[in-house]
Amino acid sequence: MRAASDLPAGVRTARVIAYVQGGLLALNALFFTFGAGAVAAAYGWAGTGGIAAAAAIGVALLLIAGLVIWAGVLVGKLSNRARIGLLIYEGLSFALGLLSLSQAGVGTGILNLLIAVVVIYYLQFDAATKAAFLPATTNAR
């Protein structure tokens, strides 16, 4: 296994972004879970069903946040499955960023798009990063 300083810049960048995204998503999830009443009221979800829905969304977001952070850890170990998982997550983030451009949060949408593009570029198109994920070859014949 390589030391973190030996990893290509693209892998290190994708890891840091995954940690930050996972951490921010975890904070959002905790707000949804423990502030379910406030979230339900803000979205106009009436009654205990709305509070339960907000709490359930919070738990689901917390699971996704954990997966994103875990993928960041595994990308540092050059796991191809984690790379694919982060690519899928960033693709969804890109799509949601496009959707949010039509809403009031244009700045957030642009930021989501930029971050997703950076991670997708590094994990899918950057030559040094792609080479790091290739299986080790042996010269034995």
C-alpha cells in the first residue's frame, strides 16, 4: 500500500472532497434527524407523518454520508469499487446541481457542479490517477 504522500494528486483531491462532502452531508442528516419537527414545519409536512418522514430522510442521509466517507478512505487504498462508487455519487451530485440551478439556490448548484466535475475529472479522466488504479502487472511468464 502506498503512503498518502505517494498517491497522485487526483486521488488525494478526490479523498479530501469525499471527506468534506461526507462530513457536510452528515451534519445535514443530523439536522434532519434531530430537528425533524423544524424540517417538517419548514417544508409544510403536517403532523407526525411529516416529522417521521423528515427523521427517516435524515437517517438515510446519514447512511449515505457514511458511505461517502468510507469511499474516500478506500479510494486512498486505491479501491476501484470505491472509485466507481464516488463516480456514481458525483454523477448524482452533478444532476442535482443542474436541478438546483432552476431553483433559488443558484450559487449552491454551481458549487455542486464544480465539485462534481473536479472529482469526476480526476477519477475518470486524469492519466496519473487512472494509472494508479490499474492492477499491478507482473513479468512472470
